Amino acid sequence: MEQPLLELKDICYSYHSLEGETPALSHVSFRIYKGEFTAIVGPSGCGKSTLLNMIAGLTAPESGEIIFHGGSPEQVTQQPCTLTPSCPRIGYMLQHDHLFEWRTIYQNVILGLEINHMLTPERKERAIQLLKDYDLYKFRDKKPNELSGGMKQRAALIRTLVLEPELLLLDEPFSALDYQTRLSVSSDICSIIRSTGKTALLITHDLSEAISLAGRILVLGRRPATLKCDIPVRLTLTDDSPLASRNAPEFKDYFNRLWKEISDENHRQPEFSGKI
Ligand code: ADP
Ligand code: MG
């Protein structure tokens, strides 16, 4: 049987404060395989970001296990690892681009390489190639405030990709963009990720986005989040670009199924504030 890249086993987590305990994740288990593009949807506040922080190694689970089976060919003899914040094998992209205004786009793109002491001539070359591939080369000496929101998100993705992570975590990376920009940027970014064959885990509150971008959708229930269902997405299309996939005949069936799953959660407690 194929080895998963990432395995979550029975993860539980609660936040503790003086006011008391906030259970966020309850017995969450799933596996992610190499090359998969998976979306995670669920009611607002259910624990999606907590889950991604845990996968990134920023927060440790209270109980359960997160096992990462990645590693380059020369590392295959190593044991699977628990991810740590300094582990360059994962890339984490957030809602805001977090580009530094005082650095040029090129300097921003190579920032992770600098911090991780990985700035070799080959990697600089790769950063330049990515800027060329994704139409940002002529803006390489500009500052972030001279670029559009979509261009800045592309630069943020390149900054993540130059580190050659094996797993990309994306926490609502398009939600700060206006709707039209969001459609084209999410489509662009998804095509970039697919073309590089990266394994990606995307959190989104936009059900249409999840269906058009992902090959698999994990639905979380309301807080404390449990895994409600795991839906493989198969769309019959000749042009499988994310934008075109919204026209697939099966699209509305997936949408209705997801909407029902989320609405059932709403009826359990009126907490879902996500828009579609
Ligand atoms: P989501 O990303 O699904 O919107 P989060 O993972 O951010 O949800 O949060 C899950 C729940 O945990 C929320 O109800 C939130 O209020 C609570 N929470 C998040 N961070 C903290 C924290 N640092 N301390 C206490 N509670 C928190
Ligand atoms: Mg969140």
C-alpha cells in the first residue's frame, strides 16, 4: 500500500486560558498522499487554522500523533519526523502576503533562503526562473506597494516555493483579495502548484473554490472540529483549469453535497458565517 506523506492520528487539542478550556480539535485522523491537492472546509471558528498550525509544527497536539514521511532520496533512511517550525520541508502561506515593504520583490522572494542559510547561486537562479515563469520578473526591483494584491500573493507563493517544500500549507490565502482577482489568482496559484507536482493542503471557506481547485475535500464539523467527511472530487472536463472546472456538469452536485454537510452543522449550532 502506498505510504502517505502525512499522517494525522487521533489528534485532540484544547486552548486553555484563565476563563477556561476551549476544545478545538477532537480525534481528527486523516492521511495525505504525495501529489494530492486537498481542501479543508468547515464552519468558521471550528479549528481549521489550529489544525494547520499543528501540521506546521507551530503547536503540539495534546494527544495523538502527526507523522511526516517526507524526505529527499538521501534522507530515506531517516525515520519519519515530527515537523518543527524550522523544518524547510513544509511551506506555509497565509491570508496576508507578509511581504516586507522595505525589500524589493526579489529580496522578498529570497528571504526564506537567507533565513535558512540556503542562498546558493543555484537557488538564486531558481528564484529568478520562478519570477520569470510567473510574470513577475520585470517587477523584481519594485517594492510590494507597487504591485497589485494578486501579484503580491504570487510573489509570496514564489518565496515559499523556492524553499522547495514537500508539503504546502495554505490558510485562506485568497480571502484578502476582491472576488474577481480572487478567481484569477486562485486559478493561477493552483495551476502553479499542480505544475510543480506539490502536495498541498488548502483551507478555504469558499465551497466553489474548494471544488474547483482540489482533488479531495475534507469537511470538518463545528468546534471542537471532527472530520465529518472526506470527499474525492472528480470532474469530467477536457480543460481542467480551475476556472473552467466551475462549468463541469458535476460541479453543482458537489456544491449541494458540501452545502448540505455544512448546513447540517449550522442546524446543530448556528455558527457558520462562511460565504459561498
Ligand atoms: P478557524 O480557522 O476554523 O476559523 P481557529 O482554528 O482559528 O478556527 O480557532 C478554533 C477555535 O479556537 C475558535 O473558536 C477560536 O476562538 C479558538 N481559539 C483560537 N486561537 C485561540 C487562542 N489562542 N486562545 C483561545 N482560543 C483560541
Ligand atoms: Mg482560520
